[in-house]
Amino acid sequence: MGSFANGPSPPILVSTEQLLDSAPDGVLIVDASGAIRLMNRQAEAMFGYRRDELLGQPIELLVPDWKKPDHLGLRADYSRNPRARPMGEGLDIAALRKDGTEFPVDVSLSLLETDQGVLVSAAVRDSSARKAIEARLQDFDAIAHMAAIVESSDDAIIGKSLEGVITAWNAGAEAMYGYRADEMIGHNIFELVPSDGMLELSAILERLRRGERVAHYETKRLRRDGTAIDVSVTISPIRDASGAITGASTVARDMTATKQAELERIELEDRLHQSERLESMGRLAGGVAHDFNNLLAGIMNYASLVSTSLQDEIARGSLTEDDAFVTVVQDVEEITNVARRAAALTHQLLIFSRRGVTKPEVLDLNTVVTEMQTLLRTTIPESIELRLRLAADLPLVKADPSQIDQVFMNLAVNARDAMPDGGELEIETAVFEVDEQYARINAIHAGRYVRLTVSDTGVGMSREVAAHIFEPFFTTKPKGEATGLGLATVYGIVTQAGGDVTIYSEPGLGTTVRVNLPATVDAYSEELHPTPVAVAPSKGETLLLVEDESIVREPVRRMLERSGYTVLAAQDAYDALAIARDHPGEIDLLLTDVVMPGRSGRGLADDLAMLRPTTKVLFMSGYSPDVIVHRGVLREGVRLIEKPFAADDLLRCVREILDGDS
């Protein structure tokens, strides 16, 4: 016994299975074909299989179906480049239990060279707990990040219960309302509401209980010192993990300064408009006074020569009676010429004021354009391409021929002058049906009109300049190069004939002028001009209307709603996309202006196609289609209705698109 104690220790015999079972992780040993050769007790517990159920089976039996292709690829890569791989190594690995449940695992791999070939030992560790902790940490980071954002916001961000009890109050709310968080949390939001706004807020809280979101509604709130401020408020329901509505979040922005600035802007605009009206009258008076002073000076000078000067010369004997007679005749002719010039100026002013006397005749506008074409081609340079688009079977109009020639040449010459480097000049005739709505807006009678459109691809003009373009003596040309009466005369001629004239222009996009002249009754033919087909009623579709000008958007909205359509109105592309994202139902048609501030109608249509690919599109514009295509704003083949349009034309076009296949 003693010698045994001092001698070498006896060997400890431990089987491979015992070693594997003592490992803290599940262990699977796999051969080159991927078949499981050995596994330990922890692997049995982890995957829910007995050893006899897995030995000899492919390792992919423990991998979910959606991960098997990736796993086969990883195993093939490892076979080509075998190496020890530490636990996890950043790979996202999913495992499959016998009962079909999936769970995340970390795996380390080791290479074993044996008499039976190369084996791979995989130590498998359930990473569910680690993943859960990481997720919670990420949630904590996200919550902390969000809290920092909320606290640093200049807007008032308030949390409250569905009864209005305040549960959260950020620094923006403190600055806006003057209360600290500890003074308001636990109090009711109604303390910030003026007495006349109680019912409004109660109605909003009721909407929140139904899960509705209230966005950007403007109201008033009370500060701590009792002063009322204008705010823009967005209120959204807060839901718990089960989806139940437990409260509401409010984001309020102080609009007091903005409102005050808006009021000051409106007041300033009113003063500016008054100043512009006075300036326009001053230009008219100054222009008339200057021209008439020159004309009157000539008349007075020649009259003086006829009377006083001539009598003196006869009295001195330096002029015989025969010579005096010839001189009188010459001076009277000069007086007559000057008087004719004065009459022409007066005629232009009378035309502008729609009080001039005209000699109307029945005219074919196509004939007028064709006959003036030769003269026009001698007036415009070769760098300008002239195109005519004349409608067939055009009704006749009743107007003064010389005045219509004057309208045509004034518009064509202005278009020419707008294209010093060349471009395209398009002259188009068409039939235009004016309905009651269009007639009321433009102060003309409803009925059939002949439209003359003159479009150029020139420099264009700003909205401010276009607003004054028909005023007398207003000109954008250098002093001395124009009288400023050309377009004012056009306006007077057209309006005196019972029509209307509109101009559409943007800097860099050219100018389009449309003249509508009433068709004469004598020219109307039921055969050539059949009664338009009645507009089919709405089938309950929803339309998204986008137009930055409220004076256009509002009448169009009312036209469509009166015809039975549901209209979602937006003032620009960004507003329209927000509506499209939030609207729960279908949007059957997008009706959008082409040229808008910020994002064009074309860009909006492309964006909307990604959100709602089945929504059809109808563009509207004050430019002729060819000019827009030339400038690259609108692609060919799209549907376009030209402004200004009658209600029936719009409704008919909308119906055709909605009922069509495209």
C-alpha cells in the first residue's frame, strides 16, 4: 500500500460519451457528408430528440426550411476552407426543435482528424436569452433617444389620458405655456383651453377614443399669464401592446407670430394693391397726357400759324392772298393729320375701355390665321419655328376684321420678341364650350366659343408681371421701344366682342395666351357641331385634386363634388402624398396641375405610382401640350386638360379616363 501511494497515479478512464455529456453546450459531431455521428445529452435536451433519432441523420434536420439553403452554402464554404471558428462569430443562425419551434443559436466549430476521416465538432448554445437582453437594451436606447428628441423639441409635446389628464410635459410645453412639468402633470388639459373651445376639444377627444388622428387643426390655447395664443395642433392616439387606445399625444406649435405676420402681409398686400391701382391709373393718365400734349401742341402751333401769324404777314404785304390761301390749306392738312393721330390714340383707349365703336362682320378665324401667316413669316426670323394647328369645321365669329388682325399680330409679335434666340411659335384654333360655372368666373355668357391659342417657348414672365400685362401703358420692354398699349388693346377688343383672354406664363417656360370669341349663331350647324354627349354621373369614385392656386382649386373641387365624386384636395405635391398615405380607401384618379412650387405634377404622379399603382392620372395646365413637352415638363402620351376649362369638359374627361382601360 505504501509503495502504491508513493508510485504513479493510476490512469483515469473516461469514455468519449462521458466527455461530451460533461460539456455545458450542446455538441454535435458531423462527418464530411453532413451526417450526425455523435451528440451529447445537452443537444438532446436542446433539440428535443433522442440520440437514436438523430444519429446518421443530416444536420439540416435541425435547421428551419427557410434557412436550409444558407446553411448548405455555409457548410460547403467550411469544407473548402476548414478552420476553427469561435462561438457566434456574428452569424445569425436559427435552429429547429423536434416540436417545430425555432430559436436562435451561437455555434463554434472545430476540425477533428480521425481514422474515419475528417469530422467537424459543433458546440451549440441557445442565444435566446442573450438576444432578448440585447433587444431590451436596444429598446432602452431607442426610448432614451426618443425622449431626448421630445425634450429638445421647440414644439409643445404633451401626453394625456383619454379624459384629458396630462401625463407628460416637455420643455417645449414649458416654454410655450409658462407652466413647469410638475405643475401640469396630473392636471387636465382643459385648463389650457378658452371657454369657447371646450366643446371643440371634447369632440376631438371623442374622435381619439375611436382611433382617429387629428392633424394640423388651428385653435387657441391659454398661457399661464392668461393670454391667448394661436396654435396648430396634431393629436394622435396612443395604443398599448394589445392595440387598445390608452391615451393621446399632442404636438402643438405656437402660430401667434405667424398669424400676426400673415395679417401684416395681407394688410401690406392690400396697401400694395391700392398703390398698384393708383400707379396703373397714373401710368394711364401720364401716358395719355404725354401723347395728347404733343398732339395738342402741334394743333395749337399750326392753328396759330393760320390765324395770327398769317394775318400779320398779309398786313405787312409780305404774302399775297393766293400764297396765303395755299399756306392755310397746308397748315390745315397738318392739323388734320395730327387730329387723326389723336383719334387713333383715343380709339385705342376706347377699345381698352370697351366703349369703342366697331364694325363687326362674320369671320372664319382659320381664314384670318391663314391669310396673316404670310405676313407673319416675313416678321419672325428663321430661328423661330412657326406651327399652325387649325381645327376643322370651326364655327364662325362676329367681330371687327381689322381688330381681329390687330389681336393676332399683337400676340404673335409679342411671342416673337420673347424668343430673341429662337424657339417655337404655335398658333392653334379650337372649339371651346363655356358652361355656367366658367361663364360666372370670367364674366362672359355660357355657350360655344372659338379659341385662338398663341404659345411660345420664350423667356416667360413672373406671376407678378403677368398680373399687369393687360394694363394700359404697362410694358416689359425698354423705354421707347413700346407704347404699352398692345395687350391692353387686345384685352379691349376681345372683351368688347363678348369674349375673354387669359395668359399663362412662368420664367423659362414660355407663355401661352388664349383668346375665346363667341361663335355666331348663324355659323352654328347641328350636323357639323352635334350637341355634346351628356356627361355620365359619378360612380362614387374618389379623386385626389392637387392645385397650388386656391382660386382654381376650390371651383374645381366644387364642380367634382357636385357631380358625385369624393374629392381629396391638396395645395402641393407634398400635401397630396401625405393625404395619399393616410387615406384608408381607394384613390381612383389623380387630377393635378403640371407646374407647381416645389414638386411638379409629373414628379407627384411618379411618387404616387409607387404608393398607389392603380391610381389613374389626369394633368391640367395653362400651357399648350406641345410647349410643355418641348420643355420636358410633361411626357407625350399623358392625358391633359388645358386651363381654363368648362365644367362639362372636365367631367367628361374625368369620366373617360375612369372608364378607360389605361
